[in-house]
Amino acid sequence: MCSGVALQTAMDATDAERGRVSSRQSRRRSLKETIHVGRLAGLEGQIYEAERRALGADGVGEASVDDVHLATVALGRSLRAAHPV
């Protein structure tokens, strides 16, 4: 549920109409969608590209298709992963 609040907060701050949170268990694993809001169908390729850029660079990735602009931010390890309850 925490990722839903974070996603909605980020969407509100950027006036976005759609968004998603992806995570992975380790650096060797692929990202998997955790939650999304809005219609993302048809944007998969651009989403994956922006995520790859964020993971491989300075933590920020961008991509565009038509009038849709995507931005991704790699946040690193979560506190939950670092400190299991």
C-alpha cells in the first residue's frame, strides 16, 4: 500500500495522468510492476527504455511517444529491504 501512496504523490506533484511503480528483489532480477494508475497500454517499450536508462545512468530516465512524456527515477534499496521486520 505504501507504494500506492508514493505513486499518487509523485503523480500529483507532476500533474501526471498515469504512472507505475516497479521493483526487483536484487540487481540480477528484472523489474516487475508493483502497481499502476491510469492506462499504460501501448507504452510498454518506452516505459522499459526509460527504466533501463534510469538504472544505467544517474538514476533518471526519460522517453517520449507522441504527446506522452515518461520520466523514471531509480530510488535504490528500500528501507524495508534493508531492515526486514
